[in-house]
Amino acid sequence: MSTLRLLFYCGFLLFLASCDENQDTPFIPNVIVNEQINLTNIQYNALRRDNGYVYLNSGVKGIILLHQTGDTYVAFERNCPFQPYDACATVSMDPSGFFMTDSCCQSIFDLNGYVTGGPSRYPLRKYNTAVTGNLLYINN
């Protein structure tokens, strides 16, 4: 088989593989996130304890804001990285509080946003956080 023909077949096979509509993708739309949260506000009372969390109406499908310990907070995009355009691709905190999950695809993420189970191969998108006094800033 000639080199040119072999390259054509390899290119064609790569094209077919890229057309798989069930292929997961790390692409989550980019939106501007620039939030300021007053940690003394009663609606953020859950953030006063370690592993406490709240949901914020920001980002693509919302944000999970988690108080890890001390002044350490993490903010994750709720849009699941596995098939992110599916309407149900939304990550939530498990009722146990020990991990996050997407009930649509069954992907499971630890409290650092890394995949521990399910079909997703990519971690959750993480936003920057910074604490100054009683104010918590979240941005990208």
C-alpha cells in the first residue's frame, strides 16, 4: 500500500472517530465569573463549618462553593465536563457531603474536583478564590 493511501485511510479513521456524538469533551463555555460574597451574611451560614457548601447562581450552570478548612475555599463549575451540552449535565453535592456527582451521567468527583468514578475523564472547572476579611472573591 502506498504511503499516500495509508495516510488517507488514517486520516479518514481519525475523522470517523471525531464524529462520535457520545464522545466526551472538556469544553465548557467560558463565561465571566466575578463574585463577591460577604461570609457573615446568613445565607452563607453553611460556609462557617469545614466542608460546608452553598450553590451560587453564577458560571455556566452555577457554582458549588465549598469551605475546605480555615480560610481555604474552593469554587467549582456545576457544568459536568462529560457531555457538557446535555441539559442534565449538572453537578451537585452528594447528600453525604463527601463527594459531588452528576445524576445524568453518574460521574463522581472528590472534594478537590477530581474524577473518582463514572464516564468523565476531566475534573471539574475550578474558579479562583481569595479571602479578604469577611469578603470572599470568586473569579476566573
